[in-house]
Amino acid sequence: MTSLTLSGPVTCEVVGGVAHVRLARTDKLNALTLEMLDGLVEVARGLRRDSSVRAVVLAGEGEAFCAGLDLRAALRQQRGIATRFVPRPWAGTNVFQEACWVWRRLPVPVVAAVHGHCLGAGLQLALGADVRVTTPDAQWSVREARWGLVPDMSGVRTLTEVVGLDVAKELTLTARMVSGEEAVRIGLATRVAEDPLAAAVELVSQMVEHDREALARAKKLLDGAVTASPRRTFARERRAQLRLLARMDRSGLPGR
């Protein structure tokens, strides 16, 4: 077992190949500060370099997953906003976007366990995961319009991917609250569970039984298929399968 605690309320503990990443600013319902955004990027990049990690469970401690960006705290740090708003040319994202999109970059499955509030930036963080498990009474909302803003933490891309353009527009333009049960019905979340953390852990326990490289290639293929043409997707399928078959020929059949 290895453990990493960052400065600020983002923690990560790796147990049995599963990284348990937690938001732990419980007195503010895990509302994100600029430092927490930095922490999320830092821990995800560290996990990406760790070949022993097989899956990630992303959750919030206390009464909520994440109540969004702590806008008042952020606005007190105007220089901090400015520096984090500049995109890195090699990544194509700024810190706000990367804090959510970086989970897509990981070569392992990421499952978000959602309870309580999942609002604004918190919703965009959850959408960065591959799978989302939610309590039936969790409160989901694309909240930015209430503050005169737009989703800008990779949410425009991920939201349209998971629910489609018309539903993405409806959720964004109304900023209405959606229960966990409705979130599953419209595709915003993947499944309902009374204990989403336990369900997420059980789900990743099934995933880590399989070959790590095969899962990594499958995740990359599926993510890329959203925007690629069928022809390009088919070519990517062939290349990935040929590499896996070549490895199998050298080392034998993986798994059980």
C-alpha cells in the first residue's frame, strides 16, 4: 500500500492497484479552490506515471461529491485565475480544464462515486470519469448559467458526449437540478446505488481482473470514436488489436 497526501484537501491512497482519490474540503461541500485544481492535476499525472495503478475511484468526503468551484475564493485570487487560465500548448487545456480532462488521459478506468451535491465544476469533474455511480437523491446541475458563466472545465465536450446536444443545451440553458435517478435516465450518470462508493469499488474490482494494456487501448479507442470518422476508428481498432495479438504471440494468452 502506498499513500500520497497533497498540500490542501485532495488525497490519494493506492491500495491493491486501485487509487482512491478524495476531495476532502468537507466544511465547504468540497467546493473547489484553485489549489485543489492544481492538486487534482498533480495527483492524476502522478498516477499516470505509476504502472502499478490499475483503476481509480474518485469521490468526495463528507456530505457531497463537489458543490462546484468556490467562486468567491477564486475571485480573491485574480492573479491565480489569470495564470491558471492560460492553456498549455502541449496539452491543449488550461488548469481549470485539465483538472477534469486529465482523468480521460489516464490509461486506466476511472469511476466517480457521487452523492449529495454534484454542481457546476463538480459535475464537470464527474464527467471526466469513465463511469459515474450516483445515489438516487444526489443533486446534479450544470450550474454556470446561474452565475452568468458557461461550462468551461472541459464540460462542453464531455456533456455533449454523454447526453447528446439537445439535452446538453437544455441542462446548460436552464441550470436546473437533476436527481441521481434522472441523471441515469438521461445518460448523465451510469448507474444508481444507495452506496455509490461501495458500488464503485466493486465495479473497479471487476475491471482490474483484466489485462491492463487491453483496458488502456479499449478506453483510448472508445474515447477517440466519439469524434473520429468510422474509417479512422476502424483503422485504430486494427492497429490496437494487432499490437495486442503480437504481444500475445510473444508472451501467451493473458488473463484467465
